[in-house]
Amino acid sequence: MRSHLILLVLVAAAACSRDGAAPGGPGGGRGGPPPATGVGIVTVQDKPVEVSSDFISTVRSLHSTTVQPQVEGRVTRVFVKSGDTVRAGAPLVQIDPEKETATLQNTESQRAARVADVTYWKAQVVRLQALLQAGAISQNEFDTAQHNLDAAQAQLAALDAQVREGRVQLQYYRVTVPTAGVVGDIPIREGDRVTTSTVITTIDDKEGLEAYIQVPVDQAPDLRVGLPTQILDEAGKPTASNPISFVAPRVDPATQTVLAKALLRDAPPSVRVQQFVKLRVIWRSAPAVTIPVNSVTRINGQYFCFVAEPGPNGLIARQRPLQIGEVKGNDYIVTSGLKPGDKLIVAGIQKIADGAPVKPE
């Protein structure tokens, strides 16, 4: 009986010994290295990166004209409306010419009288010259007639000048389009009185648009004609590209900026005169390391990323501090911490820690 009990105890001990050895043996799961986590890995490379600055610029027209009358008076008719496309010489506004017309008619009537005087004294001079040669009159009588003819001709010439001036002045009462373009706002109405300082409207031609860019003086040394610029939409995406066509030789003393202009040969259809647009000046293109924004973590103000490095049993994740620059699209520009050829982990970083084994997915 006692021998049977000893045999049972030995069998149980052997079984327990086998069960306890399994977890810690070579085939066990708890005592071996953890399995590698699948992550996304890309090789870091230098890429050409544009060094640029964004500005708010004003769109202006090379052919923008402010229309003001050259005479005073009451508006009797407005021929156009805001937004009309007009040609040069087309009528814009009619100002009441009644007073000027009356003045011109009065001058023309005086001129007619002077014409009659000139005709009369010409005939007198011819007649008296014949009598003077015949000895019928004195030289003094002939000289008086000649003087009267000269005076009548001088008065006629003065009135001729007044008539010409009056006719030119009368033309100013119809205000016409100075250059072809699109009519802007017309603040005046029929019946309003205008003076030579009244702004009737503006005429703008969209074929000659320029972007005015005020560049801070510390960036001015990099300005030059030919630098590319981009007009950006609300999402910050380029919609048109034009080179800088002018750089001012002096600084604006009020703003301490340098004026640059870009002739908008390429412009979105929505761009209008006097509109503010976001414009990017591209200073240069240089190679740099860029990494996706979602591959970077920030801890206590310091930026980090994970790189895959060789380990004893394969790849392991190593956390590496970074110095980053500005954002370009969906990427950070890395100024230090990574170099071309590094294996950057871009996906699955929430599942790993420093030193964890990883494998590429």
C-alpha cells in the first residue's frame, strides 16, 4: 500500500515539473522576446523645397482712369451704368450746356458784326487809296481808314479765338470715356450738380493688372526682377504664377517696406481691381529633408520621431529628437535630427515605444 502511494507522488511531481518548465523553456511565450509590431517605414531623402514668403498684395490696373468733368453744371443725362464695357470716346454724362451755348451765340453775333466792319473798311481803304493817288484826299484821311481796318481785323481775330474756345468748352459738357474698359461705380444721378473735383466714375481695363507687394526691408536684398510669385486661393493652393516685373529703388519711409510689382499676365477670372489677394514670393529652391506631419510627436515642447534601426533580432524602433522648420503642405521641414537614408516610421507609431521590435508592413 505504501509503495503505491510513493509511486503516485512521484508521477504527480514529474507532471508538475513538466508543466512548470514549459513557460520558461525555449518554446514558451512569456519568457521570450516580444513579437515585432508591423509599422510603415520610408527611407528619408533630400527633396527640393521652395523657400518662400506669403504677402497680402493689392491688385491695381495699369489702365485705371478716374473720370472727372472739366466744367461745372447740372447733370442732365447719364448714358452708362456701372459694369458696362465701353470703348474710348463713348459718352458717359451730359452736363447742361445752356449757359455756355448762350455765351457762344453772343460771341458769334459779335463776330458777325466785326466781319461786316472788316468788309466795310477794306472797301474804304481800296477806294481812298485810289483818291490818294489822284491827289483828291490827304494822306491823313487814308491813314485813318487804314487804322480803322487794322482795328476791325484785330477785333475779328480776337472774336475768332473766343468762338473757337467756346466751341471747345462746349464739348466738355459731354463727358466721354478716355480709355476702353469697364465702368466702375457711378455715384452721381441726373439732376446732380458737379464741379471739376467731382469723381464721376472709374474706367478699369482687366488686361493690364498688377499686384503691388510691400516687402519688409530686411527681405529686400533678396528681391529681384524675375522672381516667381504665386496667387493663392482660400485654401492656400496656387492658382496662378507670374514673375516680379518691378522692384522700387527706394524704401517707403512710412512703412519701411520696398514696393515690388508683378504683372498679372496669368490671373484667376475672379481677380478684380483694388482687390486684396494672398501672394507667395518664391525666393529660391534648396534640397532639404521633409517628413510627414503625422510621423512627428511633441512632448514638453520637443519634437520627436521614430526611426527603425538594426537590433540583435531584427529592426527596433528608436525615438529621436528633431528640430523642425516651417510646414510645407503636409510635411515638416527638418533642420536637424534626421539625415538622408534614415528609416523613418510613418505609420503605427501609436503601437510602439523606444526599443520595441518592429517590422515593415
